[in-house]
Amino acid sequence: MFRIWFAFNIFITIIYGHIHQGGLLPALKYIHDRPILSSNKMSIINDMNKKFLITYHTYMPPGYLVTSMSKSEYEQKLQTIIIDLKGAKHEELDLTIERIFHEYSMNNIQIFVVLPNISQTHLSELKQKKYSSQLIKQFGPHLDLDHGFDELFNVKYQSIHTIWNKYKVDLYQITRNSK
């Protein structure tokens, strides 16, 4: 009986300790280490800058994982704002992005969206044509046990590579489209 209990606990530790939400920490480190760029791809040093992190269909990360502990003048001018949309509908994601661009229209900002690959269709279904999304990187493994079961059983005729990519977390950067 002890062996069964021990094996079960090892299995659950692997699932919940590494695979479930496992891509979130590397994604947060990537965002933390990424410099803010202006529209002409030059690092911004002088103006107050904001970096928005929208988490969608994943857990809200602790703020200290994406904010800088540095006391340098540049790092003090940088503000990271985390917006947790939990399991909201894709219309709420769309409205949140639109609201950020409207409220900070004159500021140098970057918007990142972190979402499970299974939910990426929600990003492509955005109604607004004022901005676009670019996949920056995928991080894995990331088994979305909260929202992914309907997709889990619909992978019959896909390649192993395609199936593996579904179990990653995607990091997108949202940019304003020129008018």
C-alpha cells in the first residue's frame, strides 16, 4: 500500500509541480529580462514606461517575478502592470487591450499576453483591427488542466509536433497598427 501511495504522490508531483502551468515561469522570466523598446526599436531611457502583462486562461503570476528589484534609474522608471483575466471570454481580452491603448495612447508601452496555446484561437478572434498580435515565443511543457480537456480529445489526426505545441504557453506581444 505504501508503494502505491508513494508512486501516486510522485506522479502528482510531476503533473502539478512541473507540467501543469510549467511554462508560466520561463515566460515570466523572458518578460522580466526583455527591455522596453520604442516604436523605432531603440531602448527607452528617459520617459516613464509601462509594461503590461495580461494573463489569460492561466494563473496570475506573483508580481515580484516580473518587476525589477534593481535600483538603477532606468529600472525605476519602468512600471509593470499585471492584469489577470482568469477564464474570461475573448471579448473581455479584446476590450482590455483596447482600453490600455486608449488610456495610454501617448505613452511608450508594451503589452504582452500570456495564454495557453489551446486558447490561442481566442487571440485570433479579436474584433479590433487597431492592433495586431505577434507570437514571441512558446514555453513548455504547460498542461492546461483548467480549460484544455475539450481540445485534449480532438487531436486524433495531428502530428506529434502539433500535439506537443498545444501543451505550451504562448507569449504574444500586442502592437498598435498604424492608421
